[in-house]
Amino acid sequence: MTDDASDHGDQRALVLQAAQESGLLGPKQRTMAGRFSEALIQQAKRVSGISVNTDLLTYALIKLALEDDFGEKLLARKGTVPKGTFSAD
């Protein structure tokens, strides 16, 4: 296994662990289907290191469900940092 493949596996393991701890993984009760471009699927498989379509879709949904809300938190802080905090003045 290459270092790159190992990195993908390590990241996937952490994401799956977070999903498990968040209660997102459980009995599979719903079927989901869609049509996607071949280029999108192949690129997603290459980047993620996942080769099985169902696993790829599951991983994509988990990543979205666990997505950080950093942007929202940052915007909510607008006006709370005193002027000059980040300048040399």
C-alpha cells in the first residue's frame, strides 16, 4: 500500500468512527439511487481510495453530515474582534 493509499484509509477510518459515535450508522433502511457522470465517480474513487459504489456514496453522505460549520461560526463573530487585533499598528 502506498503512503497516499494509507492516508486515505486512515482518514476514512476516522470519518467512519466519528459517524458511528454520532449515531449516523445503523440499520440500512433506505435505498438511494442516482445517475452521475463517469468522470465524477472515477475522480471521487481516486481521491477517496474507495472502489465500491455503495461505500463511496455512504462515505460522501457521512462527510456531508459531519461537515464542519466553521464558516457559519466565523460569520457569527463578525464585529466581535477589536480593530487592530491582527495588525502591527
